[in-house]
Amino acid sequence: DAQLREVMTQFWHDHFNVNADKDETTAALFPPYDAMLRGHAFGNFRALLGDVARAPAMLYYLNNAVSVASPANENFARELLELHTLGAGNYLNDRFSDWHAVPLGPDGLAIGYLDLDVYEVARAFTGWSVGDGRWLAEGEQAPRTGRMHYVARWHDPYQKRILGREFAPNRAPMADGDEVLDMLACHPGTARHLCGKLARRFLSDDPPDALVDRMAAEFLAAADAP
């Protein structure tokens, strides 16, 4: 009765991969992760991306639940850029060694990313953890909610530079991470990476570039649609 939703849910499970075999905590949090992906199967990509970044299963799986300033854990940041949004095709470290040299697109953002962007994105998501009762500081524990919990004392508050955009220091809680998600969700590189995967899943193992370009244009035009 819901074949297309099931196929799309499987597509998102592949795209935002979490492996329940990693450990018992990730496994315990897998059912609500599956339910979240099902709820977003036909929905807005930015909304889905935001819930994935906040999902305890993802926070555990890619170690962001323990990411603190100096040094930040890079696992989630690298997967966010390489798999979830821009894709490996927009990784430009083999072409540029300096972020000043990366060309900017019409939207004012760099056309692709470097390792330097990975490091900065990792800093932006420090403090995004889980309410699992963990010890935070003397006399302070995380709440036992089982949901995403922001730990302000773990966040790197200083200025950042991501995809050519300057982030001011000492911003509101979670503002750095949410702006990164805003930038990535509407980036042309994300649109083309994601639409290429959709075309391969539904249409052809080797979809024509012109088709993927048309799909990406439609994706960007509908970026704010529900």
C-alpha cells in the first residue's frame, strides 16, 4: 500500500546511513531514527537534514555526542560534507590547498569544500550531544531525555570560516551548526549530488547529465517547499 514511501525510506536509510551494529546504544536508538526518516520520506530536505543532525542515533554513530572544542571530532562533519550534502565529487583538496583560491558560486559560497572546511564544520557542531545522563562537569550531568542535548560548555564559540562565509564569534546556542545546515541544504553541489543519486535509484544506472541538471534546478527551486 505504501511501496513508494518504502523505497524512499530505504533511499534515505542508505543516504543517511547509521549502523545499529556499531554498539548497543546506537541499536537502542535505531527505531526512532527509522520512524523519523519515514516521516520525512517525501518532505523538505532541509527539515530532514536538521532532524538527522539532531538524531541521537546519528550523534552516537558518528561520535558527535562526545565532540568538544579543541579538538573537535571530525567524523560527523566529514560525512555531512562527503556523503549527506555536497558529495565526494565536490571535494576539492586535490585542486586547491588554500581556501582563498576556491571559486565562489553565484550564491557567494565556495563551489566545493576542502579539509579546512571539514575542520571548521566540526567546530560548528561541538556541543551537539545527547541527553543520556552523562557527566559534563563537577556537579553537572546531562538530562536523561534520550533526545539531542546541547552542551554549551563544550561548544567552540570562536569565529569560523566555512565555504567562504565568515561566522562571527559567540553566537546564539546551535546557531553555527544550523547555519551550516542552511548553507548545505541549498547549495548547488548538494542539489546535484542528491539528484544524481535519486536518478540512479529510480531511472538509470547512468543518468544523462542534462537530466540531473534539470532535477537539481527543480530541487533548488523547491528548497523552501514543504
